[in-house]
Amino acid sequence: MSKDNSHFFEHKSDWSRIKDTLLQCYLTPYLQKILMTGQQICYIDCFAGKGRFDDGFPGSPLIALDIRNNCLQQSSISRKNDAIRMGFIELNHSQELEHNIGNNYSDYGKPIVMAGKFEELIAKCLHNKQGKNVFWYSASLSMKVSPSIKSICFLPGALASFRASCEKTPVVISTPFSMLESKEPRK
């Protein structure tokens, strides 16, 4: 029996606060470092949610967009509009996410909200990413990996890397620590 998540977005939980704090602590230096290389960065939030909780606290999409904007404002690179491409996959709340993002985050390229299942959209997101850095963010415990992804290697700490259909795509995946205990993705 699946868990009732109908009240999930009413108040930001302690788990969500911790998860978003970890995202803030890691994403800022990651983006700053990769921006210095001049290579494009693709950020994919696999289960983005509404973007904002009903109690007003921002969710991971708005946090990541704020971090992107701050990093690009501080960066000396010339092509800021396409330096960091932001994509958000959301099955149930994509319209609310679009509304919460609004036009507030389009200074450096409008983020893309993709309505649908992670399993069906991730291969499309990773298509043509050769030579690009991909940051794949997921806080879900129930990920099924697309057949187009050749392998997943879980590393200690809550980060994992994988090879997409294109062998030269560096990717960082943030996953819940409990997923790191098994070598197979949870079904």
C-alpha cells in the first residue's frame, strides 16, 4: 500500500529542510567550480514538487534557481544565459511548479518544467548531453532507471555517478543515503 502524501506540501518537514540544506551546501561550490571550466552545466531535479510549500518555505527548485542566479551574478563568464540549464521533472504538481517559478528566474535562461514520470523523461533529459556536466538531483526512494542508462555506480556519501548513453557525460546524482545500501535501483 502506498503512503498517503496528500499533505506533504502543507508544511516543510525536517527531512525536507535537511535535504535542502545539503543541496545548498553542495550545489553552490559545485556550480562555482564548474563555471570556471567554461563548460555548460545541466541541472535536473527529478522529483521537483511544487517549488514552494504551502507554509511559504521554498522547495528544492526555487533553492536551486536562487543558487544558480547567485553563482552567475558573481561569475565573470561572458555567456551566462546558457551556462546553467535548469530542468525540473514533476508528475503531480507541474502547473503549481510553473506558477511558483513564474518569470522570477528567467534572467539566466528560463527553467524547463517537464510534466510526467521521471522514468519516462530522464532519457530525454540526458539526450545530447555529451561533454556537458549534469547534476541530477533526486530525493525519492523509489527510482526506476531507464533502459537507456547503461550503469549506475553508488558511491559512499549520498552521491553517485553514472554513464548515460553518451560515455563522456559527467554526472552528479544526489540520492538519499538509504539508496546507497543496495547495488540495484529500488523498484
